[in-house]
Amino acid sequence: MITVQVYVSLKQGVLDPQGSAVKQSLNTLGFSEVEDVRIGKHLTLTIDAEEGEVDIEERVKQMCEKLLANPVIEDYEFTIEEVVTS
Amino acid sequence: MITVQVYVSLKQGVLDPQGSAVKQSLNTLGFSEVEDVRIGKHLTLTIDAEEGEVDIEERVKQMCEKLLANPVIEDYEFTIEEVVTS
């Protein structure tokens, strides 16, 4: 079993209305030191394959480009963690 | 200027309908090896303070507990990165 951490974030320069709303709320709550907030997705995938059995890196890249990230406005990166279950 | 990476994720045992929907879609797209998907938030905060000036750790903890995470169903963790601007 392999665990993959995927981080999807808006590209630089793309407006982040959700992040701006959270920044406003934090400032209103008294956290005036917060200058900027950018919000992205963090996905944890559990994949049923042994290392070497499948080209995990290539498969996850395809998953990101087909579904998990919008290539027009989002960037993605991922880390693969080997989890050995007894 | 300090950058803080905040990761908010659903607690173990809390149902993740969004994650299940993404899993179904990935399986439908042919990625049958995907067994589970959990989705969380990844926030990047830019804070206007010099290290030591404010107890950043305590302030970010308060931000998470007051706004960024729902303590009933979500866990949070964060990493503080010193960014020195010229």
C-alpha cells in the first residue's frame, strides 16, 4: 500500500477570492499581522500497489492532469510515501 | 515577513464525501489502484512580523482554533518558514 500526498495550489497571479475572504476575517478577528492568505487543496491518496509494480509517479501525474488539478489555473506537486501494511 | 503553511484535515473516522466522490471518479477514469482519497485544506499565510517580535506559534494556533479549522471534525498542523525580504 502506498500513500501519496498531493498539493494543489493556485498559480501565482491567479486571484484567490477565498483566500482574500479568510484574510479579511482574520484581520477582523484581530490578527492584523496577516498580510495574505492563499488556499489550496491537500489530498491523501491510498494506492493499492507495491513499489515497482506500477510507475506510481507517472500514474499520479496523470491523475493530477486528468482530474485533481485544473492545469489552466492550478499547479500541483506530490510526494510518494511507502506504507508497508503487515 | 514570515510564511506559515497550515494543513487542515478531517479527523480519522469522519466521513469524507468529497474524497469518496474523487475516488469514484479516479476509478471510473481507469485508476482502479486508488483505494481511498482524503481531502483537506492547505493554507499559505504571509505574516508581517519579525521572528521574536510576536509569539507566532501561539498566534497561528489561535487563528486555527478561531477560524481556519473546525475543532469538532478537523485536525490542523502548521510549519513556520522565515522569509527575509530585502
